[in-house]
Amino acid sequence: MIEDDADARENLRDILELEDYTVEVAGTAEEALGRDDWSRYDAIILDRQLPDANADLVLPILRRNAPQAAVIVVTGHADLQGAIEALREGAVDYILKPLSVEALTASLIRVTQRRRLALAKERSEAAFRNLVEAAECLILILDPDLRVAYFSPFAEELTGFSAADATGRRLSELFPPCDGRPSLDQELAKSFDAGPIQGIEYPVDCKLGHECWTVWNARPLTDPDGRKSILAVGQDITKVKQAQERALQAERLAAIGQMVTGLAHESRNALQRAQACLEMLALAVKDRPEALDLIQRLQNAQDHLHFLYEDVQGYAAPIVLKRADCELSEIWRDAWSQLEPVRKGRSAELIDGEAVQASRRAFVDRFRLAQVFRNILENSLAACDDPVRIEITTEDDSIDGCDVVRIVVRDDGPGLSVEQIDRVFDPFYTTKARGTGLGLAIARRIVDAHCGRIVAEKSTRPGAVFSIILPKGNI
């Protein structure tokens, strides 16, 4: 209470303390403004005319020092303009003297109620904010023009767009539609007319360059002014989609495997009969080199057909991993030693780069991962002219909170074209004169089964580059 009349000040103080208010007093503006504990006060009763200042000067300072406190101006002059100015400067009430205790306590009760409501609102908003910020889902609010008004922290983390990037923009700008489907904001806007909607599946191209599959629920909101907006909540279902695709692919491969197994079984007898006939024919025409050459070509074609059956069977077979804690460098060196017959008579070197000096271990299937390295290394040997130099480097990394190891295999050959980078893992795609084109497709299936990733990368230097990312733990 800032009041220059000592009797009035003490009388009011006694009355308010009887009402359970804690009251501190000052007789001048200088005395009041010399305080440094403004956060303690919920209300300030200010006499409009003080010996050293008036409310017009003091009120703005009080509002700066104690923005949370309600200021009640009391005055002995019925001055309409003064009341207007006080209210304009932030006073919550303007009471005339002689001061009515009832009027003052009624004003303080209103202040208390407003304060309680404000605190309750702050707590509610804080609880909502904590809930929203902790939720592992995309939470968006779209304004009536379908522009982003709120973009949750998880949405920032998943998409790579900051809240500042997203706010004020339409979702169609952030996530352009593809495959002729309507934009995401058009899908969510249906809730304006239809009410709450659920289960909108939508692919989102993130700023970081990867695609996420999301499923959205949306409902309309109406603010106190009648303006409508949309609350949209999206779940990241990328892993679910990938699991569904893997299951579907496994079913398809199982069907292919059964078919090829049956075909190989039925064909084996025919191939054996053909082989026996070719051997007999070779004996009959052993004095005719041209005929023997044709017979040899037929035998090579039969061998290739048999190899093709086995390769397709291997690709279609289900991959069952037997994981163990392994030193990765030992695996690719084993794979390199298995290629000794292929390297015989050639100048070829496998180099562990500087980054491989430290031990790199992971929980993997040693046999299956050796297949991956063997396929990559064999492709490099086939593509490169002597002397062949293949370098392997590794580094530790973390992706989505998971510790991984990144393995890079680089050769010094002609490298891969843009088309080859896009298609090198496609089944039956090959640039070799001989081969089924299933080696790298099988390698990808093995790495995928480890919950890892294998890609062919563009390089500024000559040569092909393959990058393998594997989780270290047992996933």
C-alpha cells in the first residue's frame, strides 16, 4: 500500500490484515520504488497523489517492476480523465475516497480470483506443453488458412524442419504431394466439415532427405472468437510399413523359392540326361575340333543354368540370422581369403584404412555378413583392372539414439554410373557378361535382416563406393 496519509494507511493495514492479507506499506513514491522484491506482491494499492509524485508517473514504473501484480488506484478527486489514464496504464481498478473498505476488499477479492484463474491457466498450459513436448508424435495446429500455427518438438526432430521453418507455411509447401494424391493439408481440412477424422496414411519427404510414413488423426477446434483451426496428430509408422513390406517380400520370396526348388528338381534329371548325351557325343566326334567346341559351349550353358537355379534358390530362401559378438575386420578378411581362387594370378590388394586401426565390433551373423563382403569384393575384382586396390574404412556413429558402425568399401575401378547406383541392388540387374545379378540383392537382404542399411554412393574420386551401416547391439 503506497499512501501518504499515515492514519489512513495504518487503519487500512489493520483492516486488511484482519482479512488475512499480508500488507506492507510505503508513504512516498521514493520509498516504494526503492524496493527490489517486487515478485512478492500480488496487489498494489496506489494513492493517486503522493507528496513526491503522482500515479501517472509511478504506475508505468510499477507495471514494469511488478508485471504480475494488480494495481488499484485510489484518489480523492472524481477525475474521469485520470481514471481513464490509470486504466490505460494497466490499473485494474480506480476507487474514490473516502475509501470504502467494502469496495476495496471486493476489488481485492476480484484480484485474487483473477490471480487464481491465471495460475490455474498457467499450470494447465504448462501441463499441456509438457505433454505435447514429451509425446513421440507429430502435433500440429493449422489455422483457418491451413497454415502451420504450431509445430511440436517431435515434428521438428522427425522431419528436420524447425518450428520457425514450418510456422506460417502450408503443409503442401513442407511436404509436397506425390503420386497424384491430394496434399496432406487438403486431407486434414476435411475435418472442418466432417468433424474428427482418423487413419490418414501419408508419406512425408523430410528435409533430411528420407521418406517417413505417417498416419494422421485430426479434429476441428474453435477459439473463443469463433475462429476455427485444426489439431492434427501424426504417428511415425515407417518401421511398421517396412516390417509389412518385409513380410510381404518374404511371402513372395518363399513362393519363388518353392517354385524354383520344384523347377530345379524336375530339371535336374533332364540336365543330367543332356550332360550324359553331350559326353557321349564328345567321344563320338573327338576328332572334330569344331564339334567339340560347340559341345563345350553347350556344357557351359548347362553349367550356367544350374548356377542360376542355385542362385535364385539362395536369394529366395528365408534369412535366419545366428548373431554373435564379432570383430568386423576379421569377417571381411575371411571373405577376401575365400576369393583367393578368383585373385589367383592377379595383382590385388585389400587395405584396412586408417579408421580401422581401432577395434570395431558388432552383434552380427558372421557367415551371412561374410557373404555381403564377398559379393562386394568380388564385384570390385571383376570391375577393376590390375593392380586392384580396395580400401575399407570404418567409423562409429549414432542414428536415432542407436549406436552403429559405418563401413565404407572403396575400389579404384571405373566406378558406377547414376543408373547403376540406382539399380545395383535390383534383383537380376548385372553389368557382367556372366552372372545372375543377385549377389548385391542378396547382400541387401542380409544387411536389412540385421536392421542395417547398404547403399552405393556417389564419389568425387574414381571407383565404386559402398557404405554399410550396422547396429552394434542385438536388435
